[in-house]
Amino acid sequence: MTYCESDCCKECNRLSECGGCEKSGGHPFGGSCIAERNKDFFKLKKQLIDELNSLDIKGLAVDELYLLNGAFVNLEYPLSNGTAVQFLNDNDVYLGCQIEQTGSERCLGVVANEEFILVCEYGCNGADPEIILYKKR
């Protein structure tokens, strides 16, 4: 059983690495989990969905957010000076989703927690990511 009563541990292909929510004391992968930190996790999740849908970003329609390990969604964003930067912690668990864009080979990606919302666009397997919005909450 997980702290937030979701099935994220059961569905995770990295379960053997961290042992799950209860075994890791709510710190899977040694990081911090948004579900474990928030007693009213499902209320926060609904607030984030509502906030995302109010952003008026073309193609962004969020029906669900999933618990995602930072290592899967921590893309490197190119900066104008030629360097690249990552914004997330690979060991933390965030809420997020991917939205395929009709008529395009690119997707919108959303990652959020209590402190920020990140919306980006990227190609196959996270190629050529571009930040659409980074917003402190």
C-alpha cells in the first residue's frame, strides 16, 4: 500500500530500486514525493489540473496528472548561451502528464508540484525540448 492510496508503486518499473513507498518511508528513490508531503493530495491534484487548464495554452487540456519520477521527466532545456539546464530533481516524484498534439510529432509535457508548474513542448523521446511556461505557484 502507498501513502496516497494510488497504484503508482504497483505500476512503477523501478519498484525494485526503491522498494516502494512504505519500505522507503515515503521517500522513493531517496527523494521527496508530492503525494507523501501533502495530506490532502487529491485536492492539490485537482487544484493543479484546474490551474493548468486555465493557462490558455493552445493544445493544453489536462484530464489527469500522474505521479512521475523526476528521472523520467527531467529534460535538459537549451539556453541561448549554448548551455543546457535541468529544473527537476531526478529522485523526487512530481505530478505530470504528456499530451500528444494532433497533427504534430511534438507533445506537450506538464510537470508540477506545490511550488511550480512547468509546461514544455518536445519531440520523440523528449528530443529538442522547449519551455512554454515556468510558473512559481
